[in-house]
Amino acid sequence: MSTVEISILNKVRDLARIPALVAQFAAAHHLSPDVEFGIDVALDEMLSNIIKYGYTDEAIHEINVRLSVSGPTVVVEIEDDGQPFDPRDAPVPDIDAPLEERPLGGLGIHIVRSLMVELDYTRVAGRNRLVMKMLLRSAKEKRANGVA
């Protein structure tokens, strides 16, 4: 199982299908719990944003998710036909500001950025394609094994 794929609908209830896919993929590739958790968090955040904000109609839309391993990284790909949105352009939140002075939103994408070593976005033929890459071994794991 080098690659796993799933298509979900643009309905919040379909998010519940993602953790089982990630767990299956993580088990097949012997991923650490930290890496599995990071993939879950990133997918939940990005898919939630697509479902909540990506569509201006009430129609049913399909969102494709693909997980694979490439060298030292897990590659997480999301493709949808929602409104164009490049998460790399989202402003970086001021996490040092007092809570009452912070605008709502933006922390989820900030967390995804901190989990991933690379984010790439393209818009082709009316479709968004987000590619997120995460190291197979977390920094915590490397320290525990004496690897810098």
C-alpha cells in the first residue's frame, strides 16, 4: 500500500471517514503516532476549511485525498473544485497578542504550516490542488534515537 486514496463529499459528516484512512496508511508504513496525529490534524483542518468556506452553492462536490510516501516524507494531497484558496497566502497570526486582541480564525492553517515541511498549491482547470509534505520521522523521534 504505497498510496491510499479516498473521495469524500463536501459534507462535515464525511470528515469522519478520514481518521480510519490515515490509521490504515500509518500502520502499513509503520508511521509513529506523532506523524499519524500530524496528518490527521492537517487533513481535518484543511478539509474542514474546504467544506465550510470553499463552496458558494448547496450542490454536492467531491473532494479527493491521497496519501503516499516519497523518500523521507509523507505526501498528503487534496484536490477539490471549490473557490480558489492558497493557504500559503493566509496571514500569519500574531500568537503573542493577547487573546482579546486576536482576530478569529487563522490558527488552524498556522498549525498545519508548523507540522509540514512543505506546502504547495496550484489551481488548474478549475480545481485546487494542495500538496502537503511531512517528515516521516518527527523531531521528537529523532532526538529520542540520537539523530540530529
